[in-house]
Amino acid sequence: MATRVEQVGQTLPERRPELDALRMLVVFGLIFFHSALVFATDDDYYVKNSETTPLIMILAGFAVVWAMPVLFLISGLGSWYSLCRRGAAGFVKERLLRLGVPLVFATLVLNPLPQWLRLRSADPGYRESYLAFLPHFYDVHIELAEFPFLLQGEHFETGHLWFVVLLLAFSLMLALLFRVLPADRVRPVADRLAQATFRVRGAILLPALPLALLCALAGMEEDYAGWHRWAYLVFFAAGCALAADDRVRTAMRRAAVPAGWGVSCSPCPARASPSRTSPSPR
């Protein structure tokens, strides 16, 4: 069967409605995911129902281990389009405004309340007022080993904003590479890789190798939806590659079925099933 190859270098669309719909579906599903954690038995969530069931974690864990990679993949696609349209400096400015400003505001203003509610829910004898708790939340120190979650504290957390922290870090890394790497050297290499990806069946599945190595050597991180934080960089980079060259997108369509099976059968340890998209480790 002949495979259609899209014209390389065609004008990139301003919006990809199918990706917007997929992203909306995932985000809408995450609302139910986080609501369900109130009734989960094994998860350290902010509040808990008096009656819980282990079934919640089986269903929620299965959903979230593919939902978050999808969001990072789509973010990589959109970031590449934005970077090419705005340039490195404009892209960084746009990312800092759209991601950095809401991240700082929500971390300082909104995140302390859920953590205070968790303490009250976990300990019926906890009587500290919210205003008295706030200084404990802001008592932080820097841990370089936790990059990009540099601020750590006994009660401090990024909460559900861990996705924004990683996305902002990946975006700034992308802009830096775009700015410092010489285009005349990168372009031929990228062209050969895209051509090989299109010609060699199954080559599009090779990113599964670094994912497997991360899972095996670095382990999984329950607080980041079961995947290791740097595994999401692989998905983000894959999104950039899909946006950068039509041949990669064609190869992805051709390998859609085995790629889908690979994601659904991704190595996720037993303890990752109760994963949540909430706080980063303290």
C-alpha cells in the first residue's frame, strides 16, 4: 500500500483542531480523575471520603499513565510551532507570561490552602489556623538534585502545577537549544533522521528505548503520574519532532497501532498505579 507523504516545508497551520479536541478530552478527564481520588484507598490525597475503595486506583492509574504523556506530546507540537513563529526570544517571553506568571501566582496564593486542608483531614487534632500555617508553607530551601523542582520544604509543594513546572523547564531548554545550536549543522542531521524515520519501518518507535532505560535505571515517580519526570521530556521532544517534519508525522500514522500498544503496555510498577497528578515530593 502506498503511503502518502505530506509536502515538506508546507505552511504550518495556526491551530490543529484535532489536537485541541484531544487536549480538551484529557483535561476534562483529569477533572474526574482528581475527583475520584477522594474515594481512593491507597492515595495520600488532600481530603478523603469516609468510605473508600481500591477499585478507584486501578481505573485512575490506568487512565493517567497515558493521559499525561499525551499532554506533553501535544505541548511539544505547539511549542515548536510557537518557537518557529516567534523566534527564541519571543518564545521565551511568551512562555514566561503564559506559564511563569500563573505558576508563581498559584504557588504563592492558591497552593497553601490544599496543603493545610490535607493536614486537617489527616489529623483530627490539628487545630492550627490557616494564617498560622502559611509561614510553614513558605519555609523553603533549594535542592539542585530535584531540578526543576528546586524549591523544597516540609509543607511546600507545587501541587497540580507540577505539569506547568516541567513544561516551562522543557520550553526554556528548547529555546536555548534553538538559539545556540548552528542551524546549518543541525538541519542536515535532522533531515537525515527524518528520512530514516520515514524509510525504516518501526524507526518511529525508537523513543521507547530511552523511556525503558529511564523506567529501569531512574525508576518511576508516583507524584508525577507514575512516569519519571524526565520521561516527559522524551514525549515533549517527540511532539517537537512531529511538528518539525511531515515525514515523521507520516511515519507516526503508519505505526499508529503498534505505537498505541506500546504506550498502553508501558512498564509501570505496581506502586505507580496509585499515581496522582498532585504534589511534588517534599
